[in-house]
Amino acid sequence: MGMVNPKVQAEVIEAEEFPHLARAYQVSAVPKTVINRTVEVVGAQPEPVFLRHLLRAAGREDLLGPEAEPTGPR
Amino acid sequence: MAFLSDQDRERVRQRLEQALLREVTLELFTAPSGLLIPGRECPTCEDTRHLLEELTGLSPRLRLEVYDFYAQPEEAQRRGVERIPAIVFRQDGHTNLKFYGIPAGFEFVTLLETVEALGRGEPRLQERTRRALERLDREVLVQVFVTPG
């Protein structure tokens, strides 16, 4: 996602090498994603779910557009 | 000591040859090896450097630049590098993608795939995602915690 917009600062962090940081965000299971230091996404999520979390953390959920949020199989 | 087997090296070489249509630079922020200052230990820095030297040696389009985190703090600050070892993926002047820690085990694949995606110039995202992100007007920090195992 960082490739599309350079305003997305994306970091992959090895939890074992930076235990202070991992502890600060209570990382127990990986992958765990923290967005804007506040929104936590545990596990690998489908892209639309992740996008929703990202936009919510950025306060721009309006960018999701008129499409309904993914709720599961139709 | 080589990190990659001969077989893996060849495999990676071929992947990079196919994927890297554009040049990608890995900027490694590290501590100079052999230097032991309490509070500035970086146990994985040397191995990370060797691994990246090996990797970048496999493609003429993949370059490595090494920076001293402590001696060149302005370089680190400019890219928002806060800890080491740090690998900044630079392309077209952008430095918003980073990897912190040694990219060992499964994370080597992550590193390789990131290099390939950048080299191809294709983020491989859904159209809806791309559209939303293109209109994003503010900074977002996404930190993904992983383990090598």
C-alpha cells in the first residue's frame, strides 16, 4: 500500500529483536499490525478489511466510497 | 559464510532478473561492526549487512547503500529511521517502506517480494484499495510485527 501513496509509512518489525516495542503494543501473536499507533489488526486480514482499518485510523473512512463494507459471503 | 545456498542464490537471481524492471535501492542503517559501545549493541547488524550484500549482489538493478545510524543521524532522521538494523526501500526517491530487524527465515521472502513488487512497479492491490489510497491526504503509520519463525 505504501507503493500507491507515499503518505503510507509502512514498516515491518521483527518483534523478537525489538521486544520493548512489541511489548508496548502487546504483541503476542504475529502478524500484528498497528496503525497510527492506535488501531490494532491481529492476524493476516483480507485486503478490504485491512483497508477499512487503515482509513478509519486515518479518519478518512469516507474514502471507502459508496460500496458497502465487506460483511462476508453473499 | 554464505546465507543462501547455491540453489537459493540461483533461484533468487532468476526471480530478480524477471521482476526488476526498475532499479531498487536498499538503504541499510546499521552500526559499524566491531564497535561495542554499551547501549549501542546491535547483535544482528553484521549478519543483516552480509545478507543484504549477498542479495544485492544477485542483480545489477538491486543496489545497497550502507549508512551508519550513529555517525549519520541526519540521514536516519530524514527517512524516519528510529532503530537498527533498518532496511529502507528506496525507489523514485520514496523512502516510506522500511524493514526493521534481520530479514531471516520467512521474512527473507517478505523482503524479496517487496523488492520484486517495487521492481515491477506493481503494487498488486485491488482497484478499490488503490483508488481509496490514491486519495488519502494524510500520513498513516502502518507497523506490522512479525517473527522469523
